[in-house]
Amino acid sequence: MKYGRRTFWFGLVVVGCSDISFRQKDDTATQAVVVEEVMVQETAPALDMLWVIDNTASMEEEQIALQSSVADLVDALEESQVSWQLGVISTDVTTESAGVLQGETWIITSGSSDSVGQIETLFEIGTDGTAPEGGLGAAYLALTDPLQSDENRGFRRANAALHVIVFSDDDDASDEFFSDASLALPAESMLALLEDAADTSGQPAVFSAIVGDLPSGCVGDGGTALPGTVYAEVAESAGGTIGSVCETDLSGLTQTLAEMAINWPTLFELQAEPVASSIRIEINGTRLDDGWTLQQSPPAIEFDEAPHPNT
């Protein structure tokens, strides 16, 4: 970023007591000063995605629709250049496997040779689960319980953003789990966990819900669902998105989910306030005449869209 600064000297002369006149000294301009500031966009952030998938008997059609969107999900993750990893748990909250990541390969990472096939296998979680469907309780166990450290080892990274996504045709029913653990109500406990995760990592912690439509549920080619009221409440408070589990085409939604927890900087502070008309912006040697604005206080350049990593 380059900009110039020009200074001027002005004189004020008072003559006599009643006869006052003003004289402006000839402008004395210093030589223009060109300041060049170089900023580097951050490297790719890390993102941990935890999918909580309903595995009860009514979820066969919905799981098929979700599997068909995996390629779009992976494409969006790879295009964002984020260092991602993904794990899947069921909504079972009372079994021994509650909160345990599924599959022989329980963490799928960016750069995997067959990440699409691996995630499709994980999303085919089955339909032999039992009520209650406690997605919030299962997610809480997966992210906090020390007893799960062996089964879930390596999933949560210290500097990674977190995105928890619930996929269910019913609402959360994990009140008893949180009560037995002497915790607050499910929504309150999950929001507190997400807040702690964001504070610890310095990265966003987001919750999204692909559930039955509010307020009455939904019926569609992708299945039938009751309203996901509690899940939607958490998603609204945690900066996530809400989608319909009854849709058969989830490709657009999964692309949105892939991008939601990625927080690229768009604002870059300057050392001093420049002359606005003199600013020139380049990204990797290419001049950019629009797509940015100058903020005056404190002086900074804000881009309409975040520059790509390492630019």
C-alpha cells in the first residue's frame, strides 16, 4: 500500500492596534513522502467439523440425501484452502458409544486421497439407533469428556475453529443427560461450551442445524421431520445456519457450512493516516482500484472480500 503526504506552512501577522490585516505566506511544500506498507494475509486457518447425525430408524432417506452432497462439501472445503478435518458421531446419548467418533478412520483430513468416499461411508451411519435422540448431549460428550480422549484423540486442535453440525429429523432430547451431569439445560450448556472453545482457540466456534422446519416440521422428498426447535435455538445464538432436513438437494447448504467458521481478516491497519487520493493498492503485484475502502480512525484499509491466504 502506497500513499503520499504533503505539508503546508501558513502565517498570521497582526499589524497595529486597530488596523488588522492578514497575509498568507507563499506555500512551502515539502517533498512528497511515499510510504509503502506490506501486509501478508494469514495462512490457511484450521477447521474441525463435528457432524452429529441422527441414526434412528426414520433417517434412511435423509442420510442418502446427505451422502449425495459430500462431493460439494469437500470441493468447498478444498477451495477455501482451509486445513480441515471432519468427524462423525451419532445422536445416541445413552449407549457406551455416546460421543465416540465413528469409523475405522475416525478423522478425515484435508488432502486425503479419497476424502469424498471416506466421508460418504461415515455419513452412512445406520438406522439402528434408539431414543432419546440427544444430539446436544452426544456432542457435549465428544468435545469434553476425558473418557473419550482415546477414541477421539487428535480431533480437536488447539488453534482450530470448530463447527458442530446436527443432522436430525427430531428435536434434541438430552435433558436427562445434562440433568444427571448437573449441567444447565441442553441449549445453555452447548452455548457455554462453544464460547469456551472460541476463547481457548482464538477461532470461531459455530453450531448449525439441518433439522425439521419451524414451527411445524416438514414433509418432502427427503423425508418427514418434526420441528428442530432446540437445535435451531442454539444455531441462531451461535452464529450458525439452519437448513431443512426434508430437502433432497443439500449441495448448496453443505457448501455454506464449509465456509461458515472460516474467519479471514479483511481489515488491515495503517501506520498513519494517508492522503486518500494518493492511495494505491496492489495484491501480489496487481493493482486494485476498487473493492476496498479507507477507514479514517484508526487508519486502515478494509477489503470487500478477504484476500486469499499468503497474498
